[in-house]
Amino acid sequence: MTTTIDGSASALEPLFAFLSYALIQAESAVYKIPGSHVIARYVKSSHQNDPGRTVLEILLALFAIRTLLQSRTRADNGEKHFIQFSEKEVDELVDEWTPEPLGAPLTPEEQSDLASVPVVSGANGPRPKLANTGKQVLNLASYNFTGLAGNETINVRAIETLRKYGVGSCDVHMDLERDIADFLGTEASILYSQGFSTIPCVISAFAKRGDIIVADRGVNFAIQKGLQISRSTVRWFDHNDLKSLEDVLLSVEKERRKRRGTSSQDDSLSPRVSLRKDGAMVDLPELIELKHKYKYRLILDESISFGTVGRTGRGLTELYNVPATQIDMIVGSVANGLNSSGGFCAGSRIVVDHQRINGTSFVFSAAVPALLAVSASEGINILRNTPSILSTLQENVRAIRAVLDRVEAITIPSHAASPIIHIHLRSSAPAASVSAKPSNPATPAPREAPSFDIVGEERLLQDIVDEALAQGVWTTRARRLRGQELVDARPSIRLAVTAALSRKECERAAGVIKAAVVKVLAKRK
Amino acid sequence: MPSPIALTSPPRQDSIFKKRSPSYLTAMRSAQSYLIALSEADARARVRDSASVTSTPALSLSSSATTLSEDTVLNDTPYDNSDGLAYPTVPPTSEHIVSADHLQFGFCPNENYRYKSAHKPGTKLEVHEQDPPYYIFLTTYMSYLLLICMGHIRDFFGKRFYPALFRHLLPFDGYAPLNSDFDSFYTRRFKTRIDDCFSAPVTGVPGRTINLLDRESKDYYHTFSLTGTTTRALNISSYNYLGFAQAQGGCADAVEECLRRYGVSTCGARLEGGTSELHVTGEALVASFLGQEDALISSMGFATNSTIIPALLSRGSLLISDEYNHASIRFGARLSGANVRTFKHNNMKSLESLLREVISQGQPKTHRPWKTILLVVEGLYSMEGTLVDLPTILELKKKYKFNLFVDEAHSIGALGPHGRGVADYFGVNPRSIDILMGTFTKSFGAAGGYVAGSKALIDRLRLRGHGGTYAESIAPPVMVQILASMASIMGVALPTSSAVEVAQQHPGPAHPSQLPAWMDLPPTLRDGSEGRMRLRRLAFNSRYLSRGLAKLGFITFGHTDSPIVPLVLFNLGKMCVFHRMMRARKTPIVVVVVSYPATPLVTSRVRFCVSASHTKEDIDTILRACDEIGDVLDLKLLPGERWPLERIMNNAAELVNTDD
């Protein structure tokens, strides 16, 4: 028995020798690393003092390694809803699955909707020729408020720029940014390459999850998308109702005081002043007062009012004589106001520079083509030097309103000075009395859901538009993205008044629209 | 050698350059260049006589063949050629038709320097990604650590001693801070240190060369002021793949005519009074260029994705996205309300296992089957230079029945024997892809974007896409630039041919009815020969640069046919030094450097954007610059066979034409 033990021990001898040799080698190798002596001494003495500590440290090291190796993304497999399938079952499920077609073909109504869009042949302007009829019409549909379309100076400047810079985007929009800032009276401005895509990026550059945004219930679609992409908490106040705004601000204040510590770090107030949906305008001085009282930041969307409102087209700030520096961010459209392409955000230098790095569509997209930027600069120049354009525009607005305001069958919610005029059909039901019930700031739905027959009204309005077009006046139904917007707006006809038409022509156009309304509505009865 | 960080003068030239430079310079001083200068002076004198009568000689509708001398003449000072950029090394003879200014579109008549961009059927689409030695990773991480520590120390003292500079980050006067301290840390403490390498102001056409407005900073790059001087530099930083960014030539002439006829703007959204006949023509041409039924054009590339994807998907749909997809796709996906899952970049195994999982599991919690699954990939990834593995995806598509959306922002016009993008490159039927999306900013020298697909789908997007209702339509001059450049890639069929026949052959020429009747393209554009030349030159330049860099020992990412060649620098600090050294050379070169957050943390890189406007000599210049700087910055980390620079330059055609 002893022999066998001896035998096995002798058999293992070389192994032991190798192990001890390897140990010595490893030890000397470790000690060759500079500083290893210090660590070894530290480990030895700490183990002697407190063996429990060694165990703890080993555990800590293991934990650290595990944390480092762990996948950083949350695996969905770990969720409790995951069902384990065998490969064969997965194959069967894959075979069974039939997707819906990506885009269903258009319904006949949608097709006629699409076909009803007139195509301009040649240059667009106050009196364009339409491709489908070949007739010249008076244009109250396109955005050409100050009549810059077809301006000879602008065209010449655009050609000069083309010969210098080509068509592709190029970094020459710095001049336009400076011109816009000077025009509005802000420190700086930043240019985006599409008007519609400007405000979602401005909002998401400043507001993040956990921030609070207070917004008007009537904000336009671009702002709605901005609110959605920012993932902020949104509180809504009634459209153009500053009393309701103050209530909401108070309730937000209360909410915040309740859970101080987790309070939001950035609050913005984003009422729309875009005149798009119904052409209403906010009372800016009062809004500014509220802003100072409750210490909010204000984003003002002037995508329609810039270039169309105020003595020289500087927008709401000029109309109400408020310095533009009082507003943190003014967002406007170069496309609508200056007949070019793009959008801008004007404000303090810090606000603008922040967007140069954090404005998604600024960073990840090409700039406006040079010739369009130069055209816009020239547009500002023209507005500056000829204040008569804006007074002509106002006269034209008044001329059209004078006719349309007297038409029984329609209502116009737009501000009297607004160059965008929306026409609603007067509803047969009596107007709902304003109830005292306060609205819920957490939802965008208005207090009293208005009732109207979208399909029916749209059809009637389209008939009016078609009738007016047959008489030589081009207007358009306000197009909406039904189903994608937060609240479905009431169908309307949208007129965009322009300074490029004479007063006579405006009166004639308004007369044609009036006759079309009367004719179409009479047919219905 | 002086410290490259404190670099102000051009770096010392190494021996290779010295050996080369005498011949290089004598070539320029040769009799031929003297003749060019002479003919210019002559032309200038002639034009002065006639120009004294009219005040605006610039606005002429001359044919493109004469524009070279004309443009040169209109510049008051003759080109100074000390940087070697103004004149071709081999000057044109009377046989060559020079259609462009050498500064905007390089003159490169050698037919050997052409290549046809196409995928070899049967070969695997593989990328060899080479990892650098470990010490590179270690030093990169250490440099980040150091910068983070320094940043926090500076923030700590800055907030106490210079509170005015930090006002927007701290609560002030009862207002909440404008943005959070943490969010802007990277910008303030990393980017600002090397801000001279970003968004340099330029002037003129960003063609083969570009004019940089010189600027200086006295406060460590917080603010810059222009010095008033300009530097001309070789431009390998613009997405000008086919070199259509030109201020002269047939395209620019067509745009000028358009400005006279249509003005600058169409005044409104497509559905609300802003549709021009040019839009209708343009959409038909784009559809036939791509081989799809119909197309929709939007005025901004980013917005094409961010406004179309929400119109395609809704709750109950799933969007599967490559992890490196562009921000606009993620923006659109977030707005759509659909579920989003990502798979590993270009990894088909990861994609297939994800597909199996999502189809078998169905919607989260409810396990109902998905309404639709949309796979969104890019044709060419702009940060990686990788091409999508389209053949494999189409195989998966047959099995798993998902819909496919290919974003061709970078690949359209740049890839494929006919320039029609990845489908053309791989030789697959474009209609097997449900939605093709792309932009006009890059290859076409214009702006805006398109989506193309079946007629029913595009009509639906016309109504449901946000742009049609709310965004301004594309401007006429931009639209015409697209029409002209696209037609010159396609070539225009003879007016006698039948429109139906022309429409049926894809990829074929455009039919004259698909262009505005007034558009008069010069013959070289009309017959498609110039477009073909541009495609071949781009393909050659791309392959030459990427293979040349590899032979020099640089680690590059992506496929060799990609016009974007990312050269990996790894260390953050090398990025700005590389940029400064390139710019400070005798022939200045502008490059784009990118780092985190656009790339993973450890792989900061420089991105060369090759163009058809570059000549073979331009690529040589870049290779030589990289060769010298690579030695200084320890960038040649690729194991394997290396060639000396001379050998690469002398065997360029052979290098490009060999298969992998």
C-alpha cells in the first residue's frame, strides 16, 4: 500500500517541481513590474490584519468585472413577456405572418383631393397661369404677402450668386443670419434649411424629458411635432386665452412646489403666434408680462407673421412695439415671409450657438443653397427700404375683409390685420355658450369639443374653391393631416393676401369668392 | 521637427518629396504653362475691349466650351499657382474639350484613370476591419480621461471666478438654466479646444478646390475673427461626388435660364398653392432615373426622412433600423410612434435573428402580429464608408416578408455603373425595394430629397407626408439643377424615339419629354458622355485613394468602391493635428475630421470625400500628404504588405483594377 503511495508521489514529482518552478518564475516576473513590490506588501499586510477584507475585495473585483462585461443595452429577452419558441415554431410563425400593405391605394375622394391641386405653369406670382386650364388667375392661394415673387432685383442677385457659388449648399448664409438678426433687433440668428423643420429642432434642442412646456391648444403641426420629439411634459392652455394661460402657469407652479427636488430644470412657454390655423394673434405685451412674472422662457413662432405684420414686416414685436430681445427665441420662416426657402431662430448669442451643436436638423443637414440665402437677404433689404409694401398689404386685407365680413353664411376667425384669412362655414347649430368649466391642462383637447362635419364641410368648401377658380380667383382649402394632428381643426378656406395685387383686383377677387359662397350654398339647399 | 501642435509653418518636406519636387515644379514652369498664361492675357485684353461697353459681362448665356477662358478672364488677378492647384500638370491640347475651370472640376484626360463601379457577382461583400495595437486604445482612453479631469477642474474654478461665462448653465434671477451643465460638457471642454478644425468659413464654389476665409482666435477658439485673407485649398471634404458643384457649365446655364423664367420661389407648400410644372416634370424624371413608378420630391434632405417615415408607419408597426442609421431616420422613427428595434451595423446574422424574434413574439405585451415591419438601411454609410449588403437583405426579404426602405443619401449618383445607386451597383431590380429615398445635396450639387416607390404608395405620401401640407416646395432653380445634372448622368434619348420604349429600359436614357422644353443642354451632357466620364472618374478616385492608403499602411474603414474613405486616427488629439498639418502644407488640403458622438469613442477619424472633380494627381497629392503626416503621427498601423509611395503612384491603374 505504501509502495503505491510512494509510486504515485514519485510519479507526481516532476509536476510538483514544475509547479514550484513556475511559481518562482511568475513571482520574479511580477516583481519585475515597477511598483509591484508596493502592491504585494500592501496585499500581504492587509491580509494579515484582516483576512475578511481580502474576501470582500475579491468579491468587489469580481463584481466590477461582471459589471464591465455586462451588456449595456437592456435585453428584451429578459422581459417577462418573452415567450420561448423552438426554431420550428418560429419558422411556422414566420410563414404565417402576413403584413398589411405599406400604403393602401387612394380612395376616389382622396384621388380627387390630390387632383384638385392646381399646377402653375411658368413663374408663380400674383397673376400666374395655371397649367390645367391655361388661364391666368388672381392668386390668393400662394404665400407672396409682400409681392417679392418675380422681383427683378432678387432674380438678378440670384443669378450673380449662381455664377459665384453654384447651386449646392455653401457656407454663405452667414450674411443672411446677420441680416435677420439686425432686422429683428436680436443678438444673433441661425438658419435652417426648411421652414417647417425649424421649430421641432429648436424645441428639442432646449427641452428634454422632464422639462415642462406650456403651449397653446391651437399650436400648429410643426410645434406639435416638436413637443412630441422633445419628450417634455406639456401643459396646454386655451387658444389665445391669457387668463387660461395664467391658470395653467399657477397650477404648474403648485405642482413644482409639491415635489421640489425633482423639479424640472428648464421651462419654456411656447404659445403660437403662427397665424396658420385661423389667423389669430396673441396679445404679446401681456404675454411678456406673464413671462416675467413666472420666469418662463418664451418661444414665439412667427412662421407667418414674420415679413407680413408690423410697419415694415418685422412681425409681432413690431406690431406691439415690444423689443425682440424680450423674447428668448423667435422662430420664423424665410420661405413664407421672404419668398425664399428655409427657416430661422433668432435670439441671444448663447441661444443661437447652442443650436449650432444641438439643433438636429441644423447639424445633420445641408445648408440653404447660396442663391436662395442671398435672395432672402435682398428681400429683407426691399422690406426695409419700402415700408409702403406693408401698408399696401394692410389696405388689401381691409378691402377683402370689407367684402367678406358682410357675407352671412361664413365666419372669419382671423385677426383683422392678418394677411392670412380663414373662412369657416357658419354652423347651423347655435354657438355653444362659453362654459365656466376649466379645461384640463394635461390634454390638448379643448374644453368643449366643437362638433362639425369634416367630410361634408370640406366638400362644400372645395366646391366654393373650384367655383372661384372657374371665375379666375385662385384660393385653396386649408390642407390638414387628418388623423395625424392632435386635434382636428375645423375645415376652412385659406386666403393669403398679397401686396402685389391692386386694391381693385382684391375687391374683385373678394366679390368672386362671395358669389361662389352664395352660389354653392344655395345649391345645397 | 517642431511640435506639430504648435504648427504654423508648412512641415519640413521629407526626402521623397524633395526628390520629386524639382520635376513637379519644372513641369509647371514649362513652355505649356507659359502658353496658357499667354492665351489668357490675350483673351483678357480682348474682353476688356468689349466689356467696356456693357457693365455686366458676367451674365451671358454662352456655351460651356468657352467658359474656362471666360471665367479666368473675369478674375482680376491671374491665378497664382504657387500651391500647384491652379493649372493641370498636363495642360490640355486642342484635342481636348475643356468644359470647366480646373479649380472647380479638374482636368484629367488620361483614360486609364477610369473605373466602372459595380459589384462582381458571386463575390462576398466583406469588410476587413483591422484593430490597432492595444497601446493605441490605451492612450486614447487615457487622453479622454485626462480631458474629462481637466474639464471638471476648469468648470470648478470657472464657476467661482468667472460666473458671467457660466450664466446660461446656472439658475439666474429666478430662471431655470437654459441648458444643463452636463449636456454641454463635451462641447465646452472637448470641442472648443479644437474648434479651428470645424465649420471653417469658405467662399466660392466648393468644387475641386475651395477658398477658405482665414480666421484667427485670440481667446482659445471661443470666438473667431476673419483676417480678410483667403487660402485656396484642395477640397476633399465636400459631398460633391460627381463634381456638379460648378458655377459654369451646362447645368449652371440651365439654372440661370430657369431663374429668368420661374424666379426664385414657388411660394407655398405643394398642396397649398406651391406646385409648379417643374415639380411634375422633375418627379417623373427622378422616378425613371431610379426605375420606380413614381417619386415625390421634398425641399430638404433631412426632412424627407423626418416627414415621410411618420406617414408610413403608425402604432402597431415596427421599424427595424441599422444601428448606424442617420439622425433623420431616428427623428422620423420617433415621430411615427412605431416601435423601433436596431441590429448591429451591416450584420446580417444579427438582422436575421432579430427578425425571427420580432415576428415570432409579435407586438410587446399583447403579442399581436405586427401590422407591418419596415427595414430601414442606408445604401452607403457616410461615417463608415460601408455598403449595405443588399443581395442578402433581398433574400431575407423574400423569407420574412418585411418592407424595405433604402436611404441612398450618399449612394445615389455615386455608385453603380449608371450612377443609379446601390441597386445598380449590385445589379438588382430597383422595384424589389419598396421605397428608395435619397438626397440631391451630394451627387447632384443641389438640395432637397426624394422618395420613390409604387404609384399608390407615393400618392398616399403626397397626402399624408407632412411636407406636402406644411413645408415649402423645392425652389425652381434647385429643381432645374437636379433635372440638368440627372439628365446628364442618364443621357437624353433622341426626340424621335418613342417615350414608352425609353421608359421601359432601365437603366437607360431620359426621354426629351421628361425635361422642360426650353432646357438646352450642351452636346456632351445631352449624350451622357460627360456623365459617364464623371462616374468612371469618381469610381477610379475612390478605389485609388482607399487602396493607396491601405498600401501605405493606414487603417481605413469601409469598402473600396465607397467614395467616402474614413482613415482611422483613434486618438482624439491626433485629429486636430492631422487637420492642421494638412491645411498648413504647401498645397493646402481641407479634410473633415469626426469623433465622438458621431463615431464610437475610440475611433476618431478623418473622412475623405472623393469627387469626380479630383484628378489622379490630386489623389497623389493627398497620398503624399498622408504618407508624411502618417509617419509623424504614428498612423501606419496596418500589418501586411506595404508599398512605397512612388510605387503606388506609378502603378495606380493596376492597383485599382486588381480584384480583392
